[in-house]
Amino acid sequence: MSRIAIIGAGLAGLTALQSLRAQGHSVTVFDKSRGSGGRMATKKLGDASWDMGAQFMRAHSEAFTRQLQQWQKAGLISEWPVQPGMVDMQGDAVIAPSADQVTRYVGMPRMTGLSRALLGAANQFVPSVRIVRASYDNGWQLWDDQNNEYGPFDGLIINTPPQQAIPLLSAASQLISLCEQVDMLPCWSLLLTFPEPLQCLPDAVFVHNSPISWMARNSSKPGRNQQQEAWVIHASHEWSRQQVDSARDSVQQLLFNAFNDLLQHQPSATQLHPDNQWLHRWLYAIPANPLDSGFLHDDNTPLALCGDWCHSGSLEGAWLSGSKAADWMHQFLPQ
Ligand SMILES: Cc1cc2nc3c(=O)[nH]c(=O)nc-3n(C[C@H](O)[C@H](O)[C@H](O)COP(=O)(O)OP(=O)(O)OC[C@H]3O[C@@H](n4cnc5c(N)ncnc54)[C@H](O)[C@@H]3O)c2cc1C
């Protein structure tokens, strides 16, 4: 049995965790957040709750299709039978049905319900700790930003966005240039609740030629509080990049205005009076140009990197990347 550290409790890290535990290794997971899930985050504000990052999962590969079936059987995810509409704000701006045939799944009773269940496999979870340095000398030692030391570990898996992995790569600096190649796009997310249902809107809409690219009635997902009219509004990556350093108040107002504008173009539109609002900036939302290697590893030390940016920008990409990193680590470490 080897002792392995995973930095980052996103879906890629949690997938590596499942595989390494199944092979009998002891695994400690670190995350700078209080909980797990990374970009499949849930935001809570009083009674309100929204999936503020990843909205749903879908499968392209057979392997992930099988995984989704297992999670569904275990009650960790459910199908979200949504038929998104689409609207072009430079056209007639009226929402039309889309020809979308995608089967979508969501974590139960929120996206982080899945990550929390997966995290249960860890021997130890160390939350609210930002690892800032890693060094290798017959074992990995890690340091957090308070200079606390952790280790030794036989193997290390880094599951952070590439920009956040770079400071951890002093023992494998040849991997830094690969991390630097990946352009992570930002995304501003506006979360709203309303006292009354917005009846003129379908449960999800793809939006074109607007600051907004996606909006969804969070409360239409299975397991969520159906009494609450909760909306998630994601800005487009282009717009988010233009506004990446703008003041929060200004971004919030601009996105709210874009939402209101869209709503007022629909038949039987109502006035918008939100009772909760929250704005979140995802600085590293999605890779524009993910690597095609699946994961990265060092040739000399038991070090692997995984994440959507090594494969493809989705939960499926993160899952596939985490699986590959764990397979490599298991082969590399002495049995
Ligand atoms: C707004 C938005 C909408 C999206 N919508 C969808 C969607 O509908 N469907 C879909 O499939 N995908 C979607 N995605 C993409 C999906 O969320 C990601 O592809 C996936 O969650 C990435 O998982 P990951 O494990 O690679 O990384 P992450 O989830 O980013 O996990 C990395 C973890 O590392 C931690 N960390 C970072 N640095 C450190 C450090 N120094 N020390 C300790 N911990 C650290 C972070 O806190 C985080 O928990 C969306 C993403 C965003 C942002």
C-alpha cells in the first residue's frame, strides 16, 4: 500500500481517489475550499441554493456512460428532463424550442451531492488548505500558505487548474510550459431568486449575441426546492473576458439588464424583482485549448497532473483525465 496525496477535490481528483482506493492505496485529499467539487460547486445563500458552476453532466464515451448509469443506480445523480430553448438577441429575441436531444444528468440533491459522496472514499480530507509548495526527496512533502508541512507521501496527484499547478512544479519544471500553454476562459455567473415564477421562460435557454450564453431555472432540476424560483445565468466567455476585471456591481447590473432585456422580449413578460442575488467570477472556468494527452506525468518522480484541461472542458473530460492519472500512478508506484 502506498500513501498518495491528491491536491484538489474536483471531479478529476475525486475520480483518481476512487480508483486508487480500489487498488488498496491510502489517499489524503487537500482542497483550498471548505468542501469538494471544485467547479461543480453549489452556492447557498440563506434558504436559496444554486448549482453555480457545472450545470449538468452528459456522456460521449462508453466509459462515462457506464459511470453515469452506476451513479444513477446509487441515487447520486438523476436525469434532468429539460428541453432547452434558444434565442438570438440580434434576431427577433423570442425564445424558440431547440432540436436538442441530449440526455442530461445532475448531482443529487445538488451538484456537490455527487462530489461529497465520492470524497467519502478518502482516508483523510484536509479542507481549507491551499498547498503552495511540493518537493520530492524519496517522498513528497507539501507546504500550505501558513507554512504547515504535510507528508511524506509516496505519490502526488495535482488536480488544480494549470495556472494553480505551476507553483507546485518546482520538482518537475519541464511540465510548466505545458501548463502555460492552456488558456483557461473566465465566466461570470449571476444567481437570482424571485418571489414569483417567471412563467414566460422555459427551464433552460441557450442565448446568442448577448452578454449571456446560458440561463437555467435551477429549481427545475430534480431534488431541488421546487417552491423557489432560482435562476443561474452564465455570461459568455468572450464577454466575461472583456469584463474580467470590471467592478462586481457593474458586472451584476449589466448581466441583470441583459436578463431583463431578454425577458421583456417574450410574450407575457413580467417585471423582475429578485429577492436574492449573488455574483461569482470563475477565473478559470473552461479550457479553450485543452491538451490532448489526457493527463501529465513526470518521468522521474511519482507525480501526475489531471483535470479537464488535460483532456476536454467538461465533467466527462475531468473524469477521464482523473482515471488515466490514477492508472499511471498505480503502475508507477511499487506494489
Ligand atoms: C460556469 C461553469 C459552467 C460549466 N458548465 C458545465 C456543464 O454544464 N457541464 C460540464 O460537463 N462541465 C461544465 N463546466 C466545466 C466543469 O465544471 C469542469 O470541466 C470540471 O468541473 C473540472 O473538474 P476538475 O477536477 O478538472 O477541476 P476543478 O473542479 O477546478 O477542481 C480543482 C480543485 O482544486 C482546488 N485547488 C486549486 N488550487 C489548489 C491549491 N493550491 N491547494 C489546494 N486545492 C487547490 C480547487 O479548490 C478545486 O476544488 C462548467 C464550468 C464552469 C466554471
